Amino acid sequence: MGTGAVIVQPAARVRGRVRPPGDKSIAHRYALLAAIADGRSTIHGYSTGADCASTLRCLRGLGVEIRETRLHEEGGLVIEIAGRGLRGFQAPPDVLDAGNSGSTIRMLSGILAAHPFRTSITGDDSLRRRPMRRIIVPLERMGARILSDGGRPPLTIEGSLRLAPLDFHPEVPSAQVKSAVLLAGLHADGVTRVHEVLPTRDHTERALRTFGSEVTQSGATISVRGGARLSARDLVVPGDISSAAFWMVAAAALNGSEVVIEGVGLNPTRTGIVDVLRRMGARIDVAPAPRAVSGDAGEPFGTIVVRHEGLLETQVAPEDVPGVIDELPVLAALATHGGALSVSGAGELRVKESDRISALADGLGRLGADVQERPDGFAVRASRRLHGGDVNAHGDHRLAMAFAIAALGASGPTTIHDAGAAAVSYPEFFSVPESLRA
């Protein structure tokens, strides 16, 4: 799709069926664990997004044999990974490039902390602005040595064969930070514990159990025992609910709309978007797939049907934020169609691929929205219809897609500059709206 501009025309309604791309959060984790397992794993429905391609590129740089065998019939990749076992990576000949993927650099760092060689990882301009002290501090306490550019990438990791287990209390709720510590703890001598302030997505815990690791949870504490060998698996990645959220919102936004989303992940730590959309007025039916169909990998999936039924004023409080952190931009887009949305406790949005609070408020404002930027969130009220216009995604995939959903309700066309950023997670995104226009 490139990095150029895309023009989005208004839509009266949307109707149809969508199968979202493979969940990139799950795909990252399956690939990383398959790479350190014993044996050859096959992952069906692997995400086609650039972020997950970055994980594969870094693993290849560490000596992992990966074969992309064919395109999955629903559009995702099928990949085969020959696992190298715990501490089996080879020292890379060059600097690893994580592209735009914070998931790649943070979680891979947890594994590299246990490899006794020096690895340097960098990324694009956006990634090099993102904070890494949140993983540097715990990994150094475990025994690794990590050099950085003032707490930001590039990172140079000198791993240790003698990682110490850790009891860790993250300052910021973050699944990526939790995962980095648990992946390092997989190699430590003893039990590593992460004590969460607020619950975050649990894909790493589920994936570790699937590959054979001993992971337990007691209240807000997740523990992993080091030293257990992982076994290769044949796995299916469910559809990404964060990608599906854009079509869920489009259906909720436009009168007379109904969208059926098939094969989408229903992990309870990710379905906060369903709860918030219901509070905002959408009618949503969720049908989980039978256990015999969803398999034994611990990641449930099913079908979600969303219909428009009017929009209400809604608040997203700090305790809600970890469960919908990726969906907040598109929820803001929904509030431009009707009702109102107030978000607080979401300061983490300022250190994503862009300053999502500032860029979101600026972009929606340029389209005519009644939007207020706050230090830790924003407020959007549908006091007037959007007029459309020109908006810049600032290299942020979620903003590019959120602006497109807002633009469906405008009185005129909207030009989204840097729209190619959507390819980070959803390369096919801009081809979907035409299939849904009624």
C-alpha cells in the first residue's frame, strides 16, 4: 500500500462479514516460544503485518530456521519454525532490526538476557523514541547488562548464563514488560514472579503453558519456574480483536449497520472492547467456538455480530484502560458519530508509536470533531457532524485506521496522509470498507 495518502468517502451504513488478520500479540509470542522450543512448530494464521514480520526477521538473524510455506486460505501466513531450544540462539552477525515493533524488541530482550553473547537491536525512528527502562531495570537485576540511548533503543544486550530469579513489581501495567520478565525467568534458576497492579493481556502465560512451561497465577501474581524445556507445537492464531475493533465500531456508528466478524479471538483479557461498546450503546452478540474447534492452545475464539442501536455518553476509567489500550483511538472515532466519550488514566498512549493523545486530538479536530486533549486522556463529544478534510496518521497504524472509521460519518471526503502505516498490523485494512458499503 505504500506510505502515501488514502481518500475515505462517507458511508451511509456498513453490512457484511469480515475475517480479521491473525492476532499479532499472539503471533509474536508463538514465534518467540517456537524458536526456543525443542522440535519443529507450525503456526497457522500468522499475522501478515509488518510488526510480526520484524519478529521473524530478528529470529532469523539469531540463527533460527523459519519457512513461510504458503498463504493461509483466510489470508494469514503458515510458518514453520525449527526450534533451537533454551539458550540455543547464535550470536547475530549484524544489528537486529525490530522495525516499528515494541513487542519484538521488549519480549526478545527477555530471551536474549539469557544468551551469553552481545546482541544489538534497533528499530525505526518511532521505535527509537519509545521507553525501554521498564525492561532494562528488571533484566539487569536478573543478571544481564543492557546499554541504551538514554533508556531508548538501540539496545545492546550482554546476556548471562546465570540469570537470577526475580520478584518484580512493574510501575506501569504492560503485557510487554511482564512478558520480557517471564521469558527471562524461563531461563533463570528458580521461580520468577511478576506482581501486576492492574491485569494485562495474558497471551504469554497461555502460550508458555501450551509449550510446556510451568506457569501459575495467584491473584495478581504470575510465576514461572525456570529450566523447563519447551516442546514444539502445531498452533492456530485466532483473528485479532484489536483489528476487528475497527469494523465493530463502524457497525456501531452507522444507522442500519450490521457486521459479522468471524474467527476472532475472545481472550477475556482482550474483550474489554466489547464491554465498552455495549456501554456506548452498540448491540453485540458473541458466540464462542466449541472447545473441540478452538483446540487446546488456551486461546478461545468465535464470532462477534455488531449492530447499530444508537450511541450514549460513556466514561473509560483508569482501571478500564489496560483492557482497551489499543482500541482507545477507534473508540474516540466512534464518539464523533454520536454520544460522547471521556477517557482518563491513559497516559501510556503518549509513548506508543506516536503521542497518540496529541495526534488523535489534532487529527479528529482537523476533521471537525469536538475533542479535548487531556494530560492522561481525552474527551470527544458528537456535538456536530465531521466535515472531512486532510489528516496525518504520523506513522501510527492505529491512528490511520481510527481516522478512516471517523471519516465514514463525515459530510465530505477525508484524505489520510501516511495511511500506509496501517500495514504494521493490518495490510489489508483499506480494501475492506468497500466490501462493507451497503
